[in-house]
Amino acid sequence: MRLPPEPTSTARRSRRAFLQTLGTGAAGVTLLRGQQVPIAGFEKEPTDPEAARGWQPVSDRRLRVGIVGYGVCQFGAVFGFQDHPNVEVVAVSDLIPDRCAALARACRCSKTYPSLEELVKDDRIEAVFVATDAPSHARHCVLALEHGKHVACAVPAVFGSLEEADQLFAAVKKSGRIYMMFETSCYHADLHAMRTLYRAGLLGEIVYSEGEYYHYMEQPIPSFRDWRVGLPPQWYPTHSNAYHLGVTGGSFTEVSCLGMPSRIAHLQPANNRYRNPFGTEIALFRTSEGGMSRMAVSWDTPGDEGERGRVRGQRGAFHGRFEGLEKQLPELRRPPLPPGVEAGGHGGSHGHLMNEFVTAVLQNRRPLVDVALALNMTVAGIVAHQSALKGGEWLKIPQYRL
């Protein structure tokens, strides 16, 4: 999707913040009002010293990976591809030369390319991790797939475009390659426990679920071409939507969403390229199982930030802990990590997501968040924002199935 130009005053303000961020030298830290402020969600979870106990390699070969993108969040390195015993980081790329060099150092890689377009031509590379700006995710993933690469991608799968969603889905199916979206909530300890209980039948059919993603942005996080300035909340919905879809693997079929106008400057429609007036959007979804789900995304409500959720089923519920009919529970801890791989940020999800992708490619199987689930998580939010702009009108949501 081509973005219209944004107002000049907002661009100048955001570019100043962006240039300040370049000097911080630490992942997940930005400079706001002259102070270093950690980006919410980037606090590293201490890695359990027993995290590798029970881990077994599924192959003796090393997957050859290319990594693209080292912006303010430095996602290219924080998921730990360079630490996995079954991975060789062949090459890295970022459009900004200093960042490209820093990514190469972080990934212990000597080969660099000036762009993703050049990196995907490297025949040695089997898989690409796309950690570029959100508006480019779909285009970059399609290009990598067309060059025969397996693809892992940061969230969201697509950015505000239903057309790009269809294009990405078609590209994955045509390529025969593995695609996975790195939705961090899916490997939060609580959501992993919910999914395990659901798959074991201990929750029953989910009657109601809630998910919340609160990230206060009085000033937007600096970003490539200022894509975060005025970002519609439900265009970045996967951290909350995962608290149903990452549990059941299903989809949302229709939505009514309400938005609240924001007091924050960049969330005024005259001040952002999206003409977005909302800082908070609350969506009520009908689920593919027939239940109901409330999903909240908010940029303009300070305090108590993060991602969280809860589910209620016909046999039990999970809100911090399980309560239900069954007393004998399966193992609810997350799977072991390879030796040397840290759990990382976003609730200790980074290492688990990377390991799931690598393992899925080596085993030639569908990963946890495949292209259908990734698009069902993402597109529901795009339609929810359309509903909010129409005062909460009920709208049907496109469905993706493999």
C-alpha cells in the first residue's frame, strides 16, 4: 500500500526524534524529552538456567539465514538466530550503512547487502527474517518467497491493506515455502498455557475471550518514514488478537469496533497520513467457534502497559491460572530452548518464536503462526478500524484457511 505524504510539521518533529534514537546504541531504548526511555515490552525476561533441559535437535544441519532490518527496535538481532546451534547467519542487510554494520556485528556475520532486494538474490540463503518497517512487510515477504526463501516476519503480517493480505497468502501457497509471523504474545507463558489446555480439551469451546495491548505513545516511537505517527490502533492488533486466535487457531468472522478520539497531537486526523482520529479502539468480534471476543488496542492511556488476556470456556477458564472441571493438568511450561538461546523480550517470547520457525523449516512442517493464522490475526484489525470509522457498524472479515 502506498502511503500519502504526511504534514510537514509532524515529519520534522518525528525526524528529530528518529535522529536522536540513532545515538542510543541499545535495543528497545528511545530518547524522549532528553531521557532514555525503554520501549514497552523490550524488558528481557531472565532466561531460566534450566531452559535447555530436555532440548533435542531435530536435525544435524544448519539452516542458512539472511536477516533484514535493524531499526530502533533492532529486531534483526534480538530474536537470537545467531545463537541457534542449527542456524548459520549467511548475510544481513539494512538500508542505513551504519545500522547494517551494527547488525552484522550483532549477528557475527561478515557478509552484508545494501538492501533486501539484493540479499534475496543470494542462492546460499534458504530463509529470510524480515524485520523491516511494518508498511513494507508484505512486499518484502512476497519478494523473498518469489526468490524461493522460507520467510519469518515481524508483526503485523500486512499493514492496513486487504489487497496485500490476499497477495501474501497467494505468494505463500504458490511458493510452497514456510512462512511464520513472529507474534510475541503466542509465546507468553500464560498464552502458551491457555493453548496447551485448549488443545487438551480442558477449556472446552471458548465462549468468551479478552485481549489487551496498551502502549502509551504521547510521542510516537521513531520509525522509518515515520510510519508510527498516527498509527490506527487496530492496524497493529496481533498482540491482543493472539489471546484468542493464538489459543484456538481459529479466526474472527465479523466485528463491531468503537474508537475514542485522542487528545494526543499526532493522533489528530489533520496531523497524520492515515487521517486517523483514534488513540484507542475496542473491538467486539464473533469467533469462528461461535463465541465472542473483546480486543482492545490503545496508544493514549498511560500506565499499566503491556499485552494480556483471558479466556472462558465451557469446561474451564484461564486468567492468570486455570480454574475448571479438570484437576489433572498437562505440563504447561514452554518448551525447552536450545543451549545458548535466550528467552529475550516481549514476555520471554523471542527465543521461542525463532526456535519454532527454525524447527518448522528443518522438519518441513507448518509453524505455529502460519500464514493463515497470521492473516486472520492481522486482517481482523484492519476491518475493525473500518468499523470504528463507521461508528461501530458490523462488518464481515475475510477468512484465510490452508
